[in-house]
Amino acid sequence: MSLQILSDRSLIRAGARSTRYVKVSFTAPEAPRTGGRRPVTVALVLDRSGSMSGEKIRLARTAAQSALTLLEADDRFAVVVYDEEIDLLVESSPASPVARRRAAKALDATAARGSTDLCG
């Protein structure tokens, strides 16, 4: 760690009040690089019921597509959508660029519809 202290003046008046400004800078050492994160398996689950129409479904699709871009090739993912029916858009699979693009297209085609069957 390094520490740097700079003052606006080199002298301080004795026996009188004065205001001085001091700038203190800390620089921490660079964190050691690790081997990266461990692979993850995620399932993206979107509500496509009628209450999600308009901006809500658009934001949900955008959030899911953004999550797909964060996945690495050794990760796995699945995509599920539901209303009164449950559909598996993408079975659990490796997050290859092709699989992620295919999932993004499937999400684009997801529209709000129906209702949510909370009773099963």
C-alpha cells in the first residue's frame, strides 16, 4: 500500500487560527488474479401471463437476454416460461454462443398471454 500526503502550505502559523487543506491519497496493491469463477448452472424463469403485458414483458425479456450474455462457455442454462401452462423453451444445455443466440431468439418470441394458474 502506498500513502501520499499533500498540504496546501509547508508552514503553519503559530499562535493563530488558520485553515489548511490536506489531500491524502491511498493506493492499494492490485488484487491477485484468480483462475476465474467456477461454472454455474442457471434457469431463467419468466412469467408470461397477461399481467406481464406491455413494458413488463419487454423488461423481463431484456433482463433474461442480458443474463445470457454473462454466461461463459462452461456454464449451463435453461429457459422456462409460464402462464396457465409451463413451457421449457431451452433444456439445460452448455452456454455456447449458438445456444445463447437461440435462447435470445426464443425469448424475443415470448409474449404475454393468458393468466397464472397458482393452484396447479
